[in-house]
Amino acid sequence: ELLLCPPNHFSVSYVINPRMEGNTNRAAHAHAVAQWQNLARALREHATVEIVAPQPGLPDMVFTANAGIVLGRRVILSRILHRERQGEEPHFRQWFAEHGFTVEELTADLPFEGAGDALFQRGGEPWLWAAYGFRTELNAHPVLAERLGVARVHERHARMADPHGHREAGVVEVQDRDLHLADVERPLLEIDEADVPAHVLHLDGEEVVGHLPLEHLADA
């Protein structure tokens, strides 16, 4: 299952990361809608797509990876750092509660931005790969591991080294024992080579409207 939010209200209305600088009120809305429709159509060929209703004044709800992190039918909601996006939290809380998820929350003083900064390894030992810096606090990692009952958070974590690479979900995907990185012309993540499970595959990446995986990604 995948959770999407239509880009009805998508725009660049404020600046909370370097990619937004110089782009306020310049979003090509019609193009974004067309891209989202193509993405949703493609995803529906491979998965069940759920929709959370977009809300006026919350243009970044389309990036649903930042709603929280899901394991089975449990979700730990995000504590979004920037006040411009904090209004998204009650809408995602309501959606998950209404759809039968057990909803858990971190304390308000512990920033954590969901699957945008944390990913489960698919298959094998249920490791949680988690990034920190800029949006998510390092202290959130052990709390996540304890709440989710995963074997461990990967010990050296992944510290965001470049603010332009603020979304770990956009640059990292872990499948089986392979770590895949995209858009690596800058050192977006600092990861000790010894921490890479198998090999690193370099890809040319392009940021797209985010989606939050709702399925059970690891065998807990």
C-alpha cells in the first residue's frame, strides 16, 4: 500500500531548504499535477494506492513520506521541525487513525520527519537506516528502534552532509543487502564504507513527488 496526496494546493510558498530558495511562487502547478497523475497511475499498476485529502495552506502535504514511519499497521507520526509544515500533522494523524493504524507520537521537542529520514531494510534482519541533521535529531533514532521493536538502528547512522540533500528518501533505498544511492554528485550522506551491507550502486536521480510506503517492509 502507498499513501499519496494530490497536489491540489502544491506550490513553493516559503523557504525551508536550499532547493526552495529563489523559487517561491514559481512552481509550474499544471506540470506538477500532470506529473503526480502519471506517478499515481504507474504506482496503481503495482500497489494499492490510498489518498489523503490535500489541505489549503499546506502545499507540502504532497510529500507524504514526511507523514511518519510505518511498520505493519503501526505508525510513528513525524514531529516536523519547520512550523510551516507542522499543520500537516493533525491531518495525517486523523487519516491513520481512521484507517485502522495504531498511532504513536514522539515528544514535541524531538524533531523527526518520518520515512523522509528513515528507511527499513527489506528482507533479512529488520535494520532501520536513519539519517539525522537539518530536520531529524539523532536522539530520535533509539526511540524509534524501541517503539518499533526493530533489531537496531544502524549504529553509525547517516549524517546529512549537504543541506541540498535534505531528503534521505530521495537518495537512499535499501533492498536486501544492497544500498542504492541517487544524485551523488555531492556528498549528501556521510556513511562509513564498513557500514555498507554489500555494494553501492550509483544512479542518476531526480526528485519526484514523495510517497509513503504503508506495507510491512521488514520481518519484525
